[in-house]
Amino acid sequence: EMEQVRLETVWTLDRKGLAAVTASVSAAFRCAFSRAEVVHIHAEGPAVMCWLPKLLGKKVVVTVHGLDWQREKWKGSFGSKYIHMGEQMAVRFADAIIVLSKNVQKYFLDTYGRKTVMIPNGVTKPEIREAREITQKYGLHKDEYILFLGRLVPEKGVHYLIEAYKSLKT
């Protein structure tokens, strides 16, 4: 019931590189000393603090959206080590770990022997429509183009798409 949901604010140091960490620490303390029975932590970074609510008798669930510490953005940085530590703390202290893909589920099983629950992101099945606007605006028709939607970061693999496109005879 919505009456049982209450928004809580936490102290955060508003400095680049410290905002997320301080928010996570503050939130962990707030949750640990609250009347909550279950604490649900999203992402590996905030999971660094999952031991605190667990220590104070809470059930802890951690959702891992992806292996963030492996992302190009964090390579070789303190952030990568910190996020990886959150993964390890989740493995050690969380009552349950939720993952979004079979690959991440396999990673946790192979790396830590830890079973996880996979709940993929839900999407509504799209209605298939003709691409009239693309045809009108660019003169392109079905099977004459490739559309990539995603962030331009190495882990999305757009470089593979570009290489594959170069090998097409078109």
C-alpha cells in the first residue's frame, strides 16, 4: 500500500566522484536504523554498504544491472575497484541477488558459486509499423539501412556493427 511508502532524504556530499558514495553510505545508515524489514539496493557501488543493514537484522536484496566495474568508463580506476568491492559484498551479505541477464547470472555462478535470480527488464512488445518517416525524410526503404540505438560506449559493441557493415556488399 502506498501509505507504507515514505520518501527519505539522505545527506550527500555534492562533489564529483563523492556524491554517489556519500549518498550510498548515508542511505545504508538510514535503512539500517529504520523499521524497514527489507532493504533493496540497486547497483554494485551502493552494495558496498549492504553489510550494515544485514548486520542490524534486515533482509538485503541487491539488484545488479550489469558488471559496472568492467565498463570502459571505470577501467583501472578507484571507481572500478570500489564497484567491484560492492559486487563482492553483495555476494557475501545479500540474502538475494537479482540480475538482468543470463550472462551476468552465469558470471556470478562461475565466479562465486552464487545463485542469483534473473528478472530481465520488461518491455512491451512493439507494434510493427512501416518506416514512413525514414522513407520520406531520407529516401530509405525497408532493408536499406541499419539502425543502432544505444550509448556510444565500447561495451555496447557498435564497433562490431561498423566492421560488419564494412564487409557487406551494398
